Amino acid sequence: MSVSIFEDDASMPSSIKKAVSEAFPAFIASEDEKEILKNALQIADAFGDEAGFSQLAGEKSPARDEAESLITAGFRRNIGLLVQKTWVEKSDEAMKEEVLFRIDGLCKNLSEGKYSRALKDFLPVLQDTVYLLFGSVSREPGFLEYAVRIDPDFGFFWYYINGLEGIDRWSEEKCRAAVFLGVCFLANF
């Protein structure tokens, strides 16, 4: 995926430019948990996260578990409402209902700490949700540029979810970081 759309735009926030050119590639490439967390925090900053993701960082603890539960509930509520309120063609009604069902399964996996499974569920749910919102244009090659023009934050989020690669080989902690970055973004969207 081309990063020039982010780098060449003078109005693009510097946090997004830095995340696209440095933090995100380092996040994808890293296997070291400290390095993953450092880059994840920079990505969260580019998403405009205001301490949501940072509450999920660090060692497992009751406070971290509580933060996970709260952000998962916010995500479920927001994305559920987003999908429910989306007007779709009659031919897409079944897809809309299926996406709502899959959101519940995704949140169940998150609450059970099945982060690898949750990440594998998360990406297709997001692809389908964006399809419900934007229609077939979301599946065209130029959609990233369109998304960036609509909203740089959303454009970067679209870039992020489409750039997650090699997830089958990732540790549970890296999958946890990847999925909760997206969950935090959408919980506050």
C-alpha cells in the first residue's frame, strides 16, 4: 500500500505521518513485546486515542481487565449502532444481520482472552461494516484515497486494518495489541 497519500499531504497530522512511515511498519515487523507496545502506543496516538489504549497496556492485572471490558462494551455498542443505523439495499439486509451476529462473537472472543481468534474475526467484520457504510466503492482500489479525503483519521484506520499482515504467526500479545488498537479507535468513532 502506498504511503505517499499520507506523506505528500501538507495538511496531514504529523502523528499520522509518523505512524505510517515508522510506527506501523515497526509494529508489523516486531516480535519483541516492548517494541510492539511502544509502536502500538504511537499508532494509538495517531488514531487520536485519548488514554484509552494506554489503559490496556502493561502487565495483566484487574485494572487492565476492567479497561478491556469497558472498551469492548463501548466498541460493541458503537459499532452495533453504526451497523444498525446504516441504510442498506434490500439485498444487503442479510449481510447486515450477519455482521451484527459476528460482532457479538468477536466481543465474546475478546472477553475470553482469545485475541488471535478475535483479530481474525475483527478484520472481515470491519471490511463488511465499511462495505455496508460505503457500498461497493469500499472494495475498489482507490478507496484509501477516498477515505483519507473524507477524514484523515478514518483513512489511516483503513490503511491500518488493510496493512495487518502475517497475523497467523503473531503472538497472542501482538494480536491483542492489534485488535485493541482498532477496538479503541472504533469505540470512540
